[in-house]
Amino acid sequence: MKKTFTQSMAWLHTWGGLLFGWLLFAIFLTGTLAVFDQEIDRWMRPEVPVRDVPQAQAVEHALAWLGEHKAGEQPWSISLPTDRSPELVVSTGDRRHGGGQHLDPASGEPLEVRDTAGGLFFFRFHFTLDLPRDIGIWVVGLAAMAILAALVSGIVIHKKIFKEFFTFRPGKGQRSWLDAHNASAVLLLPFHLMISYTGLVIFFLIYMPAALNALFDGDFRAYAEAQHGHAEERRAPVAATAAPLVAMAPILAEAQRQMGPVGGLVIHNPGRSDARIEVRRVLGNRIALTKGQNMVFHGVTGEMLEGPPQMRASQLTQRVMAGLHFAQFGGYPMRWLYFLCGLASCAMIATGLLLFTVKRRRRPEAEGAVAAATYRFAERANVAVIAGLVLAAVAYLWGNRLLPAELAQRRAWEVRLFFLVWALSLLHAWLRPWRRAWREQLWSAAALCAALPLLSALSLEQPWNDTTRVLLELTSVAMALALGWTAWRSDRPTPARASLKASSELLEAN
């Protein structure tokens, strides 16, 4: 530990930032991509047509297909087309993620849609790192605590933090990296603090289960009922008879009037007198996360059995914080704001990692063999984690277009391709000189991003018939320009680098 408090905070900021920085960059990059997870889904399932069809009509098509093919199974689940997703998906049983049958919303005909992990992969990687869920959540939670510590220690050690925000000296080597790190950190400091803290609040019952265990014996259902202010009504079982489902249009209209946009339905006991229809709202019409805030109707009479539950203050507070993290409110302007803030956060983490190696590049042997090996490893790891992860992400999109549609376990192969490219980037960074590895991986990622629209043109009959897909590919081209500029700048000699090279040549000549 250092002598003064400021020195201790500097030590914590430096080494905590290094040890968790690689993990945090992966979390922030995939979280930034997950802001548009449904739009990525839309791009990765080009067979799904974009139809302007009323939801009531789509529901009728879904019910007709379920009644014909799944009459003896229940519950029936129907995911309806929304502004962000044009998909009409039907399924039975307890399906949480993936699966189901895609239907054409206009005709009700089944669609042959490629099996893909979609944008959900980035979303799940963001909070589990593709590890088993219970383990991944704890690892990501530890990383969230680490970035909060890094942010607080950064505020402490930078006494002239606001002055440094207005200072940027390009082409100055180490000073330029420090200026870029400081500017991106100060500009988005409220965002960094908010996104890190709210990420922890989402899983507060996992991280701090003592109250749930003490008050409810670990029964989450009892906790949820207490938060809603009422216990679920226990109905005595009654003999059920065959009965047709009520017309869906009035139920959808009432649900939209009370809750806003509707995202789907779950129908329990369809075709029976005890049928119940649960209407799910679309996440995004308010800041508080509305997952689970649904309405229930009688499936035969259409009577409303349960309205949108009223949340207690404690639960509402947690839902607001979770909503701030997920950015489901505010429409596309808010999503683009979060996306840009996420990219700036990635830049802050990346410049901090690079600054660590830049500061120590000239004197690794002076601190011993172990320190020298650590710094060499950090240089290679920086290449693989920063440039390599970007390369793996765009390779994942390429895999969606190039892998055969009939390939068994196709979605798993998309994910395997992602990790394979990422692993190869680490091997490449280890075998090549670190500066060349940076340039080669950045140029490769830029080339793949720039060629993404061409890939769609060659692999699809109608590549640009959807505005959302076109915008995604234009964003990819913009990212290609940013990556290409970064690769080009990394190849230009700075005055400090030129001076060091000249000194080395002079020493060799003597």
C-alpha cells in the first residue's frame, strides 16, 4: 500500500483497472450492441417479412395455426409484431428463449426462418459472459463493483479533472492516451456511474438475498405477491367444459388503452370454459421496467380478471433503476444516445488499458523479469480483447449469412464462430509483433464491417427491403470508417516514437 491516500487510490485505479479492464471492455461492448438486440435479430432473420398488419389480425392467424396444429397442448404463447420486431411467433409450453414457429403476419402461413442466436447472444453475454447463468451473474457483478471503485478512485486522483477534460494533445504518445482517457471519463461520468450501479440493482436479490431468506424463506413468489400488495387469489377447481375463445380484438383494445403497446399473449386452457388470457405489454412505454406487469382476462367472457398491478414504492424504485439500465424507454432517440455513450465508455476502458502499457513500454526490465512478462502479456491481451473482440463480433454477423441454413445446431455454430475468431485473435496477437497485430486486426475488422452490405447483397434476393436492416448496415460502414481511421493513425509515427526510433538507430550506428 502507498504512503498517502491519493497514492493508494492511484494504485487501486491502475491495477484494478488492468485486472478488470479486459472483462469490462467485453461487458460494455456487448452491452452497447445489445441496445439494438431486436434490430440485430431482425437483420439475422431476413426471411421474416415486414408487414403493416393490425395486431388483432395477426392474433387471429396465430390462433388458427395453433388450433390446427397444437390443439391438445397448452399454454399457447403468441409474440406479436411490434415497432421494433416484425415477427409473429407462436409456441406452446414454457418457452423462454428461442424456438417456436414463425408465421407470416399477413397470411398466417408458416415461414422457414434460419436458426440463429440473434442479438440475444450479445444481451446474454453482457450479463453472463456466456458462462452458466448463476456463475456469470456473480462475475459480472464483481466487475461492476470494480468499475465503480475505478470511477471513484479516478475522481480522487485527478484533482484537475474538469480542466483536463478541455485538454487534448494529439500526437503526443502517452499524453494523448491520458487526455483521451480523461476526456471520455469526465464527459460521461454520470452515465458510467448510473449504468454500473443500476446493473447491480437489477440482480439485488441474488447479490443480497438475506432479506428474502429472512422474510419469505427464500420464496420469490411470496415476495412478488407482497410487493404487489395482494396475494394471488386461490380459486377452487371447477369442472371445465368445452367453450370457444372470446374475440381478441376487444381484449387487445382494452389492454392497449390501459397499458400501451402490447407485445404478446399467453392463453391458458384454450378451448375450455376456464380459459384465461394473459396480455403482455411491450417494454418501453415507461421508464420503470414493466416486465411481468400484465393484464388477465377470462378466455370465454372477456371479463378483466386482473388489471396492471400497482407496485409498491420499493419495487417501483428498483424497476425504475432497472429501466434506466435497459433503456427500453424513449424510443430510438434514447437508444442511439445509450449506444453512443456505450461506445464512448468502451473508448474510456480501451484507452486506460493502452495507457498502462504505453507508460511502461520503455522500462519493463527495470522492474524485474516478472513485471516485464506481465507487461508483454498485457500488450498482447489488449490487442485480443479490444481489436479481437470487435473482429469476433462482426465475424458473428458474417457467420449468420455464410453458414448453411440447413446446418444442424446452426445457432450454436454462430456462437462457436464468435469464440473461435476471438481465440485466433489472441493467438495472432501473441505470434505477431504487437504493433503489427494492432494494425492487422483493426484493418480486418474494418474490412468486414465495410463489406457487410455487400455480403447481404450477394446472399439475399432482396437485401435492402427493410429500413432497419439498411440502418444497421450503414452503422456497420460507419464503424468501418472509425476502425480504419484508428488503424491508420496507429501506423503513423508520432514525434515521440520517431525520436525513440532515431535514438535507437544512433546507438546501433555507434
